Amino acid sequence: MKLLIIGTGSIGERHLRCFQQLGRSEEIAFCETHAPRRAEIAERYEIPAALAFSDLDTALASGPFDAAVIATPAPTHIPIATRLAALGVHLLIEKPLSLTTDGIEGLVEILAEKKLTVAVGYVHRAHPAVEAMKEALDTGRFGRPLQIRTASGQAFATLRPAYRDVYFAKPELGGGAINDMITHFYNLGDWLAGPIRRVMTDADHQILEGVSVEDTVHSLVRQGDDGGVMGSYVLNLYQHPNEVLITVVCENGTVRAEYAKKRWSWMTDPNGAWHHEAVEMPDVDVMYRRQNGAFLDAIEGKGEVLCTLSEAIRTLQVNLASHRSLREGSWQTIDA
Ligand SMILES: NC(=O)c1ccc[n+]([C@@H]2O[C@H](COP(=O)([O-])OP(=O)(O)OC[C@H]3O[C@@H](n4cnc5c(N)ncnc54)[C@H](O)[C@@H]3O)[C@@H](O)[C@H]2O)c1
């Protein structure tokens, strides 16, 4: 397995580290256009100069790769993916898939023709509390989902000090909390409680210094096969506690994931108590190793990727509808 990581900024570095830790690749190369960053990554991860490329052209000229991780800003994802797919390279593409639907049909066709494995980096599906919750919901023991609520927040300026200088500050590069953050929860919501059909979004810039993109998002949705599940998704990028709370209320019980408490919980008796189950989450890399391991398994025909291309295309449609709703101040329907 010869692996190429394209872009080694914040997430590309994490992917490189996690693939190294998995130890399943014969060779890991990367390309990074920013020379100081390229040197830093090559040194930190002991990548020989011959495998640290200045751009994609040079990397591809050096020989074939089996798989690639596309960890560059969102507008480049589809053009890079299409180029690599034509060369028969399996792909792990970072979220969001894109900022428009341009080129997606063509990409889907090439991928089908070449029979390639594709995963999209909606990594919250690999959080052990979410995985346990999904498994429990899928047993059907809680009955039909009626309501889903996701609430999350973090001190982004502290956790991602470079936010002003990277794509996050620029809507045209995928910046702002809709395309960058709440998209993770739209994707999870689709997975846990059925496809989002309609969305109404309020969002604004409240306080995050040095940027004007939205740092707060509130979306109301209707989802599920018949649109009968009511959902609310809220998020900010400045509260001090770093927390993610996901609650699915079903006919016969309620299921919840709480990242900060490293647990998932359920309650089925109105006079009863919560049942809590702890999950192992020593560090955030756990999720990426799990996601990336599933990608390698899928390439080897031993399993499924955690988020498929078609699921990520749906989430792109939700992101687009959410932006439309914000612009127009009205409910928007998701076509896909
Ligand atoms: N799944 C997650 O948890 C997660 C977390 C953060 C970011 N992301 C996503 O990953 C993508 C990248 O985010 P980031 O935070 O790493 O951004 P970043 O700005 O920190 O890094 C991007 C890197 O790509 C390099 N680059 C840009 N174009 C290139 C090209 N054509 N060839 C080679 N290198 C190139 C840049 O020099 C930079 O170092 C975005 O789509 C973002 O939404 C996902």
C-alpha cells in the first residue's frame, strides 16, 4: 500500500500520524505546497526527502500510489479527487466534500468505472460513544426516533489559534461554522435519525475575533424517511467547555452521547435512572485511526468505509440548503 497525503496542514498532519501509527502502509508520502510546513512535517515524522513533494504534479510523476488522502481546503477536493480517480487511486476525502455540486457527477462516474473505494472524513461517526449509540438505535429496542438534538461548542480560538490565517476565515475556501463544523452534525444526524429533508437555519458572527464568518449556528430540521423526525442542531465556536451532546429521543427511550464525559447513556423508564456506559477515548486520534483503518479495510475488501461518498453528497446538499435558508430566511428542502 503506497499512500499519498495531499496537504499537511492541521488535519493532513493528523492523518499522516494516524496512518503511521496504524502501520499498514508500505510507504507514506505527502505533498505540501508551503515549503516551511513541508520541511517541518518531513522532520517531525521522519519522512525521507524523496517522499516529501512540493506539489501533486511532482508526487504523481514519481510513480503510482494506491491510495490518497485529500486534506486541502474544500474547493480543491473534487478537482483533485477526479484527477486521482482517473489514475485508479482509492480516496479518503476530507469534509466538506465541496462547496458546490460542480464536478460531482463526473467524479461519481469515474469512481464507479474504476471500482474505487472512497471515504469522506466525517469522523464523528468513529467516536466510540456515537458508534455505541448507533448500534443501540439500530437494534430497534428504543423504537422509532421522534426527536434529535445536537449541541456543541468549543473555544475555537484556543484550540485552533491559526483560524484567522487558514481557510476558516474565508467563506469561498470553506470557512465559517456551517461548512466547517455543523456539517459534521448534519452528517451524524442523517446517520442516526434518517435523512434531513428540510432545514431552517439562523447563523451569525457573534464574537470570534479577526473573522467575519458565522461562529454560531442554529438549525431546525425535519428528517427521516417520511420527514417525521424533528431535529435541532446548535453550535458555537467560543464557549469555554469543549462539549458535544447528542440526544435521540425515541418512542420507548432516550439515547445520548456525551463526549466530555466519555460516555453514552440510555433511559427507558420514566421513573428510572440513566444507564451510563463509559467509552475508551484517550485522545482524539482514536477516531482518526478507526476511520482510516476502516478505509484500509474497505480497500482490502474486508469491511465498509464509515462515511460513503453518497452520504457525503447528501450532507453537501444539507450544507447548501442551510446556507440558502440563512440567505433567504426561509425553510429549504433538500433535493437529494
Ligand atoms: N475531519 C476533521 O476532523 C477535519 C478537521 C480539520 C479540517 N478538516 C478539513 O480538512 C481540510 C483541510 O483543513 P486543515 O485544517 O488541515 O487546513 P490547513 O489550512 O491547516 O491545511 C491545508 C494544507 O494544505 C496545503 N495545500 C493547499 N493546497 C494544496 C495543494 N494543492 N497541494 C498540496 N498542499 C496543498 C496548505 O499549504 C496547507 O498546509 C478542509 O476541508 C477542512 O474542512 C477536517
